[in-house]
Amino acid sequence: MQDSLYVALSSQVALERRLDTIADNVANASTIGFRATGVKFEDVVSGTGPRSVSFASSGKTYLSTAHGSMTETGNPFDFAIQGDAWFAIETPVGTVMTRDGRFSMNENGELMSIEGYPVLDSGGVPIQLDPRNGPPKAGADGSLRQNDQLVGAIGLYDFDPGDNFVRYGNSGIVPARTPEPVTDRSDVGVAQGFLEESNVNPVLEMTRLIQVQRAFENTAALIRQSASSTDDAIKTLGSK
């Protein structure tokens, strides 16, 4: 009887984690550059032979690789990545990867993220523009020109978030290892005047939310049944 109780409890822990990720995804359905979080679970087997019991693991989070839709803004400081790559920004915790291309130029000519952090080139150095020459023109490869002169390039990086990644802000990801700059890849580029929307599908997430709620109710019923059976057994044995 205790086995069923522990199995149900492990299931509820897993479902709670899934619920947290769904809530976070729904909350960021309109966040530029946001990639949805998923959770994968594994069976944890205790014991061997006929006495073995399978429990639900607490789960590992992973990042969805689906691309969000592209929206044209016409803003020369808005950038969207075409293909599988990431922008890099310099933050207080170090280099952070993001797909949020809402940039701006400050009074010193530095290209900044929407949070006010420097945007990095492929060498990991903050991008410096000339504030007197206005917005740059970007090439498909991320190169930046002012007055037809090459002044820098937006860094595009290969990056694998891996399992149980760490977010920074709404759309940033803290890399566990140093990301590598993209080189010589025709399938990766930059679109100026565009932004990538969140890849969250709100309808799908709400469907998953209903499934999680029903599963949680079922495990709660199993726990109540197991507790009731234990109480009945104690009463029966105690009366003898």
C-alpha cells in the first residue's frame, strides 16, 4: 500500500514542475525571442524482480527549438536571427545568449540590448558604432555599416542550452559552456527591421494545463484511496 502512495507522491512532484513550466510559457507568450520550456521525465526503478516499483523522476527541463514567427517593425535597431543561432550580450553574470533583437545605440555609440547590456560581436567584444552617423545598415551576415563603411558585425553564436538550463531575464539563457561563433554557414543570418516573436503556442499550453490538472486530480484520488486503505487496515488489526 505504501508503494502506491510513494508513486503517487512522486507523480505529483513531477506534475507540479510541469505546471510551473506551463505557467512560465503562458506568461511569456508575448515575450520577444522567448523559447518555450519543456520537461522530460524518466522512470526511476526501485527494487528488482517482482518487487520493483517505478517512480516518476523530478524531470529535466529543455528548451524548445521551434522558431517563433517573424514580425516586421521597420526599426533599424530591431534584428531577428534567421536559422539556429543566438545573439550574445554582456551582463553582470557574464555572457548571456538571447534571441531578443531589440537593440539601440546609446550616446557613446555602443549597441545595447533592451535591458541596457552591450551586444557582442563574434569575438566577444562590445559593438562600437559612431553615434554621429545614425543607425547602421546590416547585411544578412550581421555586418554593420555606417556611411557605407564597415564598422562592426553582430555576433551570431552556436549554442546548446542542454538540460536544466538557467534563464536570465525573460528571454536570456546563461550558457554552461563558452558558446562558439557561427562561421561560414549560409543557413544562418540576420534580418534588420524584424523581430522574432515567442514560439509559445498558447492554445497548446492551455491544453497541456488541462491534462496536468486532470492527472493531478487522479493522483490525489489515489493518495486518498491509499490513506483510507491504511486507516482501515490499522482499525482492523487494532480491533483484534
